[in-house]
Amino acid sequence: MRSFKEGELVEVIDDNVTGVIITISNDLITIRTQDGFDMDFSASELMHREGLNHIRVSNAEVATAKADKEQPGKPKIRKVSIKDRNAPKMEVDLHIHQLVPYSKGMTNYDMLNIQLETAKRQLEFAMQKRIQRVVFIHGVGAGVLKEELNYLFKRYENVKYYDADYQKYGLGATEVFIYLNP
């Protein structure tokens, strides 16, 4: 079992959540996230943050970089199919059960704020990593989250947004196109 101490910086293994340990009780560890939320996890769901390289790279990017390194001087030409070119590069599921371990006791206002902060953080991540297409899955519901997302996207000059592919997502998703060189 991993040993953790209060005040230590940790990261959730299967999620993009980082925080500082505030309490440890048996196998239940409470962390305070960067956004100021207290969340509970078991020790097996956490890892130490210090000394880790947090740049996440896909296997395809590793293979491409390796191939380029093996043949210096010869430019690598990749053929991209139309389907791959038009496919969204990143999906963000904003359903509350995907963002927090349990939402029992949270108000609608709290849940909406978590969803909007996640959307903003992921949109800025996509801009930083130069990802052009992002699909935000918000669900159908009463439409409050969708309207708030539209308001958020309007604040960015280099962003165009529209309903995502109906066949794949139904009415519950919005696709964002990011202009990399506005």
C-alpha cells in the first residue's frame, strides 16, 4: 500500500485531479483540489505528484516521434483519412457523476459550477496543447448547462461552437472548433 502524509501533493490516477491531502482516515484520504473542492479517495486511487512528468503523450505520438528520429533529414508524410481529419480530437464528459465520486448533498449550483470549471479548464488545456476540436458532452436535461457553456464559449474570440454530430451524440453535446492562429 502506498504511504501518504497530510500536506502532500497527490494526483488521482484515472482522472485529471490534483490536490493536497488534508486528512487520512484508514484507507479514506480527503484531498483539497486546485479548485478548492474537498474530495475523498482510497489510497489505491492516488499517486505521489513530486517527480512525475505530467505531459501526457499518446502511443501514436510516441511512434511518430520515434520514426522521425530514426530517419533524420527525410520529412515524414502522413496520409490522414477524411474520417480522421473530421473526427473530434478530444471529448469532455460533463455529467456530474464523471467529475466527482459522489454528488449526494451537492446543490444544483455547486454541480453546475464544477461542470463549468471543468469545461473552462479543458478548453484552455486544448488551446494550450493546440487541439482544434473538442466535444463537450453535457446531456439534454433542462438545457441550463448548455446555455452556460454557450455563454462561456462566446467569451473566446478564437472559438466557434455548434451542436456535435447528432448520430454519435444526439442532442446532448456541443462541438468546439478552436482557431489556432486567429
